[in-house]
Amino acid sequence: MTTHSPQSPRPGHGLTVADAMAPCDYQIADDRTVDQANDIFHSAHVEYLLVRDHNGRCEGLVTRAGLHPFLTRSWDAERTAISATAHQRGPFTWPTMGLALAALAMRIKHLAVWPVVDEDGYILGVLTTDRVAGLLATGLV
């Protein structure tokens, strides 16, 4: 009789984006100005904001660095809508996506933060490379 020893699961096997996503408390409407986004960055001490469209669906993610070219000229910052800036746009990840696959996609796309949306495009949270790496390394949920 031949017995096979059970294989130990691979780290991160079975984990999904839902296991790793974090809430995102700071969002901004796409019709708000660069100046308004900059105020949020300074007051909240955050590095990114999720951008919502007029229906409340995720439109993208804007970073401090991405707004820098507009902030050098006050006229641009006061009048330029976030929707007119170059910022990370979809596709986004969803909670049921495998975490290992999401990690691979983030690496290929050079993303540090990736918005997580539901099937209708509404924001559920964010996935960060730090959180993903931590979970995949330990295999914890």
C-alpha cells in the first residue's frame, strides 16, 4: 500500500482580495479641484485619494505626486478638476479575485495601491502591496 504525504498548502493559497483589502476613508469627487484634493492631502496626511464619479462609482485613484504639476501654478490648481488630471484609472480589482493573482497584476502594473470595487463599480476598499506581501509571505488570513 502506497501512501502519499499530504502536500502543505502554498503560502497565500485560497486567499482573496477580500482577505487583504483595507477600508479607504478618504475619497474625492471627480469634479472637485486639484486645490481641494491638495487640502485633503495636507489635512488628512494621506498619500492617495480614491476618485468617485458623479454616480458614486470608483473612477480612479489620485496621488500627491500626480497632482504636483498642477500645484506649481495656482491658477491650474484652483480650476482644474481631478477628472482632468492624469491619475490611475481602471480596471480595478474585485474582492473575489485570488490574492496571488492580484499581487502579480499589481507587480506588472507597478501599483502600490489598487482600488477594490463591487460588481457595480462602487468602492469597497483598497489593496496595498505591503498588506498583500505580508499575507502571502505568512499565508495568514
